Amino acid sequence: MNHNTPLSPRPLSHLAETHRRVLTTAQLRAHGVSAAETTEQCRADGPWQQFLPGVFLLHPGPPTSEERLHAVLMYAARGPVPQPAGVPAQPTARQPRRPVPADVMITGLAALTL
């Protein structure tokens, strides 16, 4: 074995055994789970479910109320959706130059999930 030899992929079972059974797409990527693997796990008879866009439940069956709450909060905490390329608005002397934390209102699908 040399430094060019790929490591065998880690089995995905380690994710289901964790305390947190709700993860975002970014968290799955950090665990080394590709988009293709996520899609495969979320197939109709698969062990995972896409609970909300970008939020996955890592077990079959209905989520607990705690899992629903975590899923909605993870969904609401996602970064803003990238806007199409264009001319950005320039800050003026009256506007802050750094991002200001915004309040979050949970509506639509996420609110119905609760």
C-alpha cells in the first residue's frame, strides 16, 4: 500500500448508530457521504428519508417529536440561497457593512412538519 492507494469507504452504518439521527447534506458530506450515496440510502425501500430539503432522517419510520424539532431548526439554519449573479448593492454610510443576524420565521413545509 502506498499513499496513492484509496482507502476503502467507511460503512454508512456508523451514521445510524450516532445519537443524532438527523443530519444535513453538509454534515453528511463531512462524514464522507456523497450525493449518490445519499440518494441510494433514501430510495423507496432504503433506510433513510429526506425529511426536508437538505435534511435527512437516518432511520426508517416516523420521526420523533425531538427529531422533527431538530430537523426544522437545521432547515431554518441553512445559509441563504445563492442569488443569481448581478451587480451587488453597495453599502452606504447609513447601512452596516457586516451582516446583521436576522430573525427566523418557520413557515410552509417546515412549520407543517412540526
